[in-house]
Amino acid sequence: MIVICHDLIGASICIIGVSIMLWAPRS
């Protein structure tokens, strides 16, 4: 997932993905 962070468009996907990973365990 860190790899796509290097991509400008992938960066937004990476941030969303990390947010889901951090939020999902709490739900």
C-alpha cells in the first residue's frame, strides 16, 4: 500500500485505505 502512495492519484487512495484500516477495527 505504501508503493501506491508514491503516485499522486494513488496517494489519495492510500490515505483512504489507511483510514479504513484504522477505523474498521473500532466499528
